[in-house]
Amino acid sequence: MTTNGLLCKQRSASGCPNKIIKCCHWDITHLMGCNSKNFVKYAVIVLNRPVLQKSNFIKKFWNNACVKMTVDGGTNRWESFLERLPEDEQKSIQQPDLVTGDFDSITEEILQKYKKKGCKVVHTPEQDHTDFTKALMELNKHSREHEIEIDHVVAVAQASGRIDQILGNIQTLYLAKEKQLLSSKTNVYILSDDAVSWLLFPGDHIIFIPEETRKYKRSWCSLVPMGEVCKSVTTSGLKWNLDNSTLKFGELVSTSNAFDGSEKVTVRCSHTILWLMNMPGVC
């Protein structure tokens, strides 16, 4: 079957006709607008970290999104990004559809400014979840109310600063799936600097590698077990492939891996792992 603008199908495992293995095809070039045919329905969420990607990339990526959100202090960061643009370019940038958060980081001046712009402002004071997690909940409500189908959600964040907040963002990736914060067909990604990360759930995965990433000599990728041991990982298309290897903190974690120049990487994993890869064209 085909879902989310990325291929996702089930097939029988070789030699095991009764065993069904989920096989997902990931083509991030469609999502990130790395080619001219970008028909993917996605939402953008700006979290509370500096927006450091190329302005031309962010402008196009933001304006083409079905839903645009800024979260708490992320609204300050978005305003700072806009102020760095020439005035005529600022006018071409669409307004956020939603401004959410517990509002302990956004300035009152910026909050009032976006209210006056007519943006929908949703206060989410509950403290059992992070603002990122609550933003996904509000995005789900907004999408249902407006009958908007969203295949992907990309959170613009950073991988620097407080490590607890970085881990909290990864926790939200898990919650999105485990707690069904969004439709089961919606994928969630984190875009930080020039890297993108998402979860690979148990099964087979084919990841198409953008040409610019393949050509960049310092390109990297990582496969990281988060929250549980991944008892078996087998890959192809990497400089250092894994062969039925166990990924576990305190033993083997495949950070700072690289690509072998192939157009795609395959990953078969027994348990959920975090996949990270760099996108040199966005920063």
C-alpha cells in the first residue's frame, strides 16, 4: 500500500511465507523539497531554538506547509528569523496557523503581536507533557476541525543546548506513535541544523539518500537505540554495515557512520531505533 507520500507496504519475509514484515520506503527528498515535485502534505512546528537553516530553504518549506505552528519561545525565534530578512521578503512569509505553549518563554510583546495578526493562539498550561508533545495534540485537533490530512510533521529544533530538552524531543517522537497523538499514518521528524532524524520501528526500511548528501564528503548518519536494546540490526549502503548486530548503550551504538555512495540504505531492525542523517543542502 502507499501512505503518507512515502511508500509503506507489507511483504512476506524471505523463507518465512507466514511471517509478515512491515517494509517502509523513506524518501526525504520529497518532504524537504529537494526536487521540483513536492506534493507531500506536511506541517511545520518551530520549537524554541534558533532557526539556522538557509533562509531560502526555510521560506519555501514554511510557505508550502499545510499547517504552520510556532511553540512558545519558538515564536520569539521565528520572529527573529523574520527580522533578519529584507522587508519585502518578510511580507511574502505566511502567518502561523497556530501559536501554542504554556507561554513561559514567549515574550508578552511577541504574544500580543501575533494575536493582533489574527493567529490562533492556544494556551496549553498542563505540565505533564512538553510543549512539543502538546503542540502535536493541538495540531491533531486543528487538523480534524479543518479536515486537513497531514502525512508528515517536521519540528524545526536544534541538537545543541540542554541535553534534557533534546531527549525530551526524542521522547515526543515515541509518544506520537505509542500514545497516538496523531493519525497512525502521520510521520514525525526533527530537523536540527543540517540533520534530520526520525524513528525506525521494527521491520524493514529503505531510505533513499539525497544526491547532495551522497556527494558531500563529510556526510554522516547514525543508528541509535533509545529506551530499549535493539537485538538485531542488519544494514546495507553504509560504510560500516551491521550484520545481525545488537545495538545497546554500554556496548555497540552506531554513531558517526557514513554512506557508501549508494542511492539507498536498507535497515532491518528488531526493535525501534533512532535514525539520523545530515542534509547539507538546508544549512
